[in-house]
Amino acid sequence: MRMRSLLIAFLTLCFLTTSIVASSDDYYQPLVPSPQGNTIVNWRMVETPELAVQWGWTGEGAWLAASGNIMSFAITTLDEYITGDLTIGNFTIEANNTDVARELVLGVWGLTPFFPGLVVAIGQNNFDDLNDTAYASAERVQGNYMNGTMESSYEPVVIGGISYDCIVFDYEQDPSGYGEPQRTYLAYDRLTGVLVRANTSVTIVNEYNLVLEIQSILPPGPVMLLIVGSLSIFAIVVIVLVVVKRR
């Protein structure tokens, strides 16, 4: 247990010493673009829509993916908006986090929009603000056609045998009289702010269902090489200490 804690502390130190200062302290430092390159976040697409899905309204194109495909987001700018290159199925586009949330239905387009998307700001104050926005988006008030039930919680979410300490949002739209109401589940890792699981669905004309699970967070190549090299040194030090202790 002590060795695991030392290893976690060591990895954190490696990340902190190889990252530039973020334009905002509200984001997990290894996600911040640096001269070494951009961090890429990958998700496994557990379920995908059967038909191609149009992106935007001005002819940007449409995406089509299959279950088991990998969706990736290379973060290029991190300030007021998180912008990056999104690759989903046969489609690649530069988009900010809000656009991604709106287009992939990773949020609620209520009278108060709730578009957390792929990455959220971390820290309790930011989580509190996010929570307030989530509930406001589903509030049953006049003019809000996305009114429904929003629930949030802090709980562990296990993916691929790894447990993430998450803030979770679970939304169900009230019946609207047309199509199937939207149902959206989003879980964000509280350490990194990265979306680790999403399950969102809605039917208006066509059925739309998208399920994502976190696959990997890959810092730039030079950073990874430095971390690997540092881990090698760390492993050697540990082995020497064990040998000395036994003697």
C-alpha cells in the first residue's frame, strides 16, 4: 500500500514538472497543451447510432462509427473554451467542448444550457457551479422544453477494472408528446475532469444512442518518454532499497 502511494506521488510529480503553467488552474495539468505537443484522450464507443449523424447546420459533414471504434480528442487550446481535434468514426473536425457536447448530446439543451462535454473544470467550486447548471437546465419552468428530472451524485465508477471517483449526472426528460424523451448519464473523473462514461439517447426522427467509456489519456510523446525513463530510475531505486533492506 505504501509503495503504491509512493508510485502515485512520483507520477504526479513527473506530470507537474513536465507541464507548463495552465492558462487556468481549474484544469488537470497534463491536459494543458505544451511545447511538447497535445494530450490525446481516447474513448471506446460501446454503442453507436446505426445511421450517419449530421454535424452542425452548415455542411460540416456527418459522422458514422461502429461499436468498438475509438473516439479521440486531441486538446489544442485550453482557456475559456477547451478546443481540440475530434475524430469520431470516419469524421474529424476541430471543435470546442461546448460544440462537442451539443452535437453528441452530452448535456441538456435547456433554457439554461448544460453542456459539460468531454472535459470539465476540476475543484469543488467548479463542481458546485456545474451541479447548479445541471439542475437549472432541467428545471420545470415555463419555456423550458427540456424540463425533467436531474440527479447528481459523487460515487465511484468502475471501467476496465479501474475505479474512478466521479461526479455523476443522470437526466431524464419529461414526456414531450413526440419521439422518445432524452435520457443522459454522464460521469466525470474528479481528478482529471475527463468524461469516463456516457450513455445518452433520444429519438425525434431517428433513434440516437451513444455509449462511451474512457480508454486512455495520452500525454505528448516527449513527456511520456520522460515518465518512462523516470519510472525506470524509480524501479531501480526500489530494487536497490529492497536488496539493502534484506541484507
